Amino acid sequence: MSATQETVREDGIIESVSGPVVTARDLDARMNDVVYVGDEGLMGEVIEIEGDITTIQVYEETSGVGPGEPVENTGEPLTVDLGPGLLDSIYDGVQRPLDVLETKMGSPYLDRGVDAPGIELDKQWSFAPEVAAGDVVEPGDVVGTVEETVTIDHKVMVPPTFEGGEVVSVESGEFTVEEAVVELDNGEEVTMRQEWPVREARPSETKKTPRTPLISGQRILDGMFPIAKGGTAAIPGPFGSGKTVTQHQLAKYADADIIVYVGCGERGNEMTEVIDDFPELEDPSTGNPLMARTSLIANTSNMPVAARESCVYTGITIAEYYRDMGYDVALMADSTSRWAEAMREISSRLEEMPGEEGYPAYLAARLSEFYERAGYFENVNGTEGSVSAIGAVSPPGGDFSEPVTQNTLRIVKTFWALDADLAERRHFPSINWNESYSLYKDQLDPWFQENVEEDWPDERQWAVDVLDEEAELREIVQLVGKDALPEDQQLTLEVARYLREAYLQQNAFHPTDTFCPPEKTYLMLTSIHHFNDEAFKALEAGVPVEEIISIDAAPRLNRIGVQEDYEEYVAELKDEIAEQLREQY
């Protein structure tokens, strides 16, 4: 954070303490100023000013803090440090690097009031300039690059707050993030480090309609309910339905350049899994460690509740910074329900008028502010980049009618509804295909038609129709039994079973099936469609349905997902299905 204790001014006095909410009097402050509270200098933020009484939300545990202790104002809003070193790092909700704090404390248990800059100030980076003396640069322009990790070249940009001008001098070589690498004729000095307020969106030229899918390698997402690069998605579901594993799969295999993973109020062991797995896993597109393109923000359930409120803003600001470099960024927020609960707690302590289920009346506005910062942008420097925001929602008891889920649904354009019944039947990912939807399908279909197959939308629509018909037939089956159905409907149920078990189900822990490229997704769907067409031809020729569904080749549809040489396997399987069914008539 930029607001370090050296920059403080104007003292106030604590008047009352109520959990994370502290009131102070005689403090000369503005809204959203960062302050240091009490003798231990606990970090907080001004959230309300009434006369000479200032209300502060404190980002640390306040036990032991009492009236009469000092409050110091920095005069600056909550900001994040932006520069090389953000990737392959893990932060808390206000961008304090947890590994640095652990070293500083000599213990995994952090003391209150301890602080550290978001990026290392004394580490030297090799700066390669991309401008020369005499060039004219404007805010946002790239002046050079730094190899931040083996995967990502960090682009050093003129800060948006600068006026810009003619380059007077350019440096090349090893520098710290605070040393000037480019000097302009108006006296402005560009360093590798920027600061930006977390609650303010970074500037861009225009927001565009996204037309490229964010390929996740998950069949039900790519094949049925795709999200665009620069899109928004929600994953609501009850406990144990697979929200976190779905988020992990997206973080591992989504074809974004940068991943920002925000663990917002969830269990600590889920973040531990990310920290343990990501350094060992390979990025499918580069072969480098996944951690080399990932920034983690961990605000687990045992951390102070107020810092939970700021952690999603910290994450989206880091995402926007890399977007400005022309990268595609995917932000995972797990879970926005815990963020909303933090707002509810702060709101109740402020004695604000509660909205539905006790949430503050501005819940919808805050959710909108967050998701609206996602999108596909033309940046001010002429590059194009995107931020895709994917938020998990944890509705109590799996009730999708509760306020956080409903307000999120009004904003996001992709809805992946997790189903407890599917999870209990061990159908994973347990995304309910009857309740989920994507509003990006029409604008993404041309990409799939051009890059995969021309009939991609037709195949998907066929699968949707079969699954819809199955849902209707299941209600009849529950009343009269499967044997009472006509043979063609019995066959439809069998085809739908293969769609569910072979296509929609996917094993996240199988080395091959964990990631399914769009080409394989398409071939799997066409294989089941081929079985459907051949089976109905046999039925019309008078072959009993029992004989059709008992052919040896059909169960092999379930094994396409685990095949590495899937093209050869699918070609053989289609021939076998046709041969075995045609032998019967």
C-alpha cells in the first residue's frame, strides 16, 4: 500500500470501538482516506464523516484498542503498488505480501500493525527500453519491458496521472522499481512502480463487444455455456457442489495470459491447495509453471472481516494494470457471498437501514461496480486487453433466490448453476444444464465456426434439444416407468445418458480428461450424435431398442475423454457403431 506510516499527518482521537468499526473525533480526513488507528497503528479506511466524528473500517483485529488512542491520517486513498513482482506472489486483502511478512515476523502468525510494500523496492530488474530520446510519449504508452517471470514480459508504462511529453533521457540495465528509467522534458520521471486507488477503474479508450471465447478446457463450459474474454460469469451453488474445484480448473487451464485468484473469506485449506499445486502444474500453453502467470490474494475466513471488503478491489486493480499492457486477464473471486457478508457486517455496525435479508441497500450497486470493471477494452496506448471476472456465489442452503445470487444474475451474462443433486450423484462438474445459460453464445459462434467446425452451433443445439426432451421424459418415467414409453423415446433417454455421462461429466483429477480442447469437445459431441443417427435408422428398420443399446461399441463413448490420441479413437469408434448397428438389419 502506498500509504506508509512515514506520510501521516493530522491526528485524531478514538471515541468508540465496535468490532472492525472505529469512530474518531477531531480527525481532518476525507472519504476513503487511509488512516492508522491506535497505538499499534492498525490500518483502516474512512467510510463515513458526520460533523467532527469520522467512522473508520479497520483492516485488522481491533481487540485491545480503546478510546483515547490516537488516529493518524495519511491523506491518501487505499492504493495498490503496481510494478514487476506482482506475479508469483501471494497477498492479503490490502496487498501486504504474506511471505515477506512471515519472514519479517519470523512466524506464520502475523502481529497486528505490521506492514510491507506490495512489491520489493530494493530488488533490481533488467529494464530494456522501447523508446529513445526525442520520442513523444503519452499517458499509458509503453516505454520498456522487464522479464517479470519466465512466462510474462512486464511492460513499463507512463502512469495515467502523468501529462506525458518528449523523452529527454532513457536508461538501460539493472534498476530498482523506484529508480527513474525514463525522464520527460517537463521533469516527470517514469519508474517501474505505479500506485493506483483500488476503488477507481483505470482509464481506457473504449469498451468493445467481446468476440473471442475464454477457452477453459471444461466441456460443459466451452461446449454449452461459453464465456468470452472480457466476459462476466457467476458460479452459484450450495456447499460441496464443486465451486472451488471449478474455479481452480478455470485458473489452471483458462487460456488467459494472467490469472488473478482472489480467495475472499473462504477456507484457508482451499488457498493452500492453490499454493501447493500451482508451482508444480504446467501452463498448457507455455509449459512453464502456472504460478509464473498467477497473482494470489488470500483473505481467508479467519482474517479480519473488513479486509475482505477490499480484497476484490485489490484483485481487479491488479487485473486492470495487466490489461493495460495488452494482456488477457482472468479474475477468479471465491466467493462474492463472503464479500457481501463483510459489507453486511460493516453496514449493521454503522446502523444503516438494512435491505433484503439484512444486506445493505447498496449491495446491487457494489456488485455492479465490481463486475463493470471487467470487459474487452481498447487501452489508451492503442493495445487491446481484457479482464474476465468469474465470481463464485455461496447461497445459504443453495437458495438461488437470496439477494447476492439474484443481484449477481442481473449483472453477469454467464450463469453456471451448480446442483447439489448432481454432486450427490457424483456427476462433476455438477453444473445443471437446464438452469445454466450464456448470453455470449451468438457473438462467440463465429469464432467456433472459424476455428473448430462450421456446424459447432448446430451440434450444441442438438445436444440442448435432447437434454430438454430427456427432462420432460423423466417426469413421465417417474410416473409410469421407462418400459411404458414408446421405443423411440426409450432410445432418446439412452442417447441423453451418453450425453450426460460421456460428454458433460469430466474428471478434474485425470491427467488427460482434466483438460479438453475445443476440437476434442466437438468430436465427442459428434460421436454421440453419430450413435443417435445410426441408432434411429436401426429402430426404423425394425431392430428392437434393447438390441440397439446393447451393442459393444456404445459404452466406448464414455472413454473418449481419457484418450490422448482421441482423433484416431473417435474415427474407429464411429465405424464400429455404424458396422454393429447395420449388421442388425
